[in-house]
Amino acid sequence: MADRSHPHQLQVHPQQRYEGGFKNLLPQKGPSASQVIAVITLLPVGGTLLTLAGITLTLTLIGCAVTTPIFFICSPVLVPAAIVLGLAVTAFLASGALGLTALSSLTWVFNYLRGAASTMPEQMDHAKRRMQEKAKDLGQGIQNKAQEGGRT
């Protein structure tokens, strides 16, 4: 029998050392210069915008608090005015929609008739031939009845 030799395999596992808690979470190198410049410029801009948003919200709330009593006092005038204004806007929009619908309908009819005009002579000839055939058949039928009536 043949001698089988099995080569032994050696497995090597690299050893990992635990370096500590936060060191693995943070990048090994510091932020780049472009990142630092972006943070330096965006913090004041963001802060300014946030401040403006807060001021706008505050002024809006103050404006609502001041004007709400005026709306209640003037509501007999403002409510009908708002209704009339709403109806006027609705009528204007409806007028535009109806006009647009009319124009599109007329355009469709015009295009349909223009397309039908090219086939119209053929259809007219066909209808003319049918009418001639029917008139001929009707004339022959009347002539046959007249001959039968004359014999009796």
C-alpha cells in the first residue's frame, strides 16, 4: 500500500489588542482644514438663521394676538368681504377653465373635420352610389306594381 502523508496545516490568527474605549470610536487623525473651515463658517450662519426664525415666530404670535380682537370687532364687514372675494376668485378660475375647455374642444373639432375632409369625397361618392341604387330599386318596384295594377 501507498504511504499517504498528510501535510499539517498551520493556522495563524493575528492577535488584536484592545486599545481602550473612546480611541476606537474617534478617527485616528484630526479633521481636515476644509472641515474646520466649513464648521467655522456654518455655525454663525446657522445661528443667525435660527435667531431670525425665532424672531419671526415671536413677531407672528404678537401680530396674531394684536389683530385677533380687531377681526372680531370688524367681522360683520370682513366675513362678507371674504365671501365675495372667494366667490370672485372661484368665478374667475371657473371662467378660465371653461374657456380652456371650449378652446380645446374647438381645436379637436377643427382637427377632426380637417382629417375627415380628406376622406369626405370618398364617403360622398359611396353614399351617392348607394342612393342611386336605392332609387333605382324603388323605381323598379313602383314600375312593377304599376304594371301589375294595369293588368288587373
